[in-house]
Amino acid sequence: MRKKNTLIKSAIICFCMIITAFRASVISYAADMGTPIWEEPVEPMEYISSYGGNLTINSAGTATVTGYIRGKSGVNDAYVKVTLQKKISGTWSNLKSWDDQGGRNAAVEDTYTVTGGIYRVKVYCSAGTEEKTFYSAIRNF
């Protein structure tokens, strides 16, 4: 019986190590590919369930901006604003903004044609009394 318990514990530990390694490699791969990485917030929040955003730019110069917020049950004032920014003379300048105000959830997805330069999106979202602002990865075109 003791040998069986040791074997089960070893199998569980191995399984957990494999899952942890797999998750890390998937997140790293997704980040390298420029795909959105939607992660739950680390800190516990009362109104916001999750939020995220991303910027991709294709070879033709079409930038796709995304941003979203998901509110917890009972939220009716979710809001998201996505601002495309370009680095000009060392400073981030706003090019265009999109926003959405939903009930429990709000989301933005749109495109914008860009020329050569360095870009990112700023995502601001709120629900209830909670607010979050974050930036996408920087994209060169």
C-alpha cells in the first residue's frame, strides 16, 4: 500500500511539472507570435473578471487594435478605451482612439493604416470603482 501511495504521489508531481512547462512554453510562443495573451488579473478584484488587449500590424501596414473587459456578475457599466500610439521623437503620441461601453462586458476591435514607425496600444478599462491601464507589446513597422 505504501509503495502504491508513493507511486501515485510521484505521478501527480510529474503531471504538475509537465503542465507547468507546457503552459510556460505556450505563453512564450504566443508572446513571440504577437497573438493576444488574455490573462486573469493577479490581484483579486471586486468588479473586473478579466481584461486584455493587443496590437498586430500586417505586412501591408494594417494595424489591428483590440481591447476588452469582462465584468463580474452584477456589473452593468463595463468600459474599455483603446488608443493607438506612435513613438515620435522619443515620445508616445496618440493617433486614434476607440471605445465601447457595454453592460457587463465591453470590447473594441478595429483597424488603422500605419506608416513606418514604432507603435503600441494603450488600453484603459473600468467597471464599478475599479480601473486598469496597460500597454501592448511594441510593434515595429
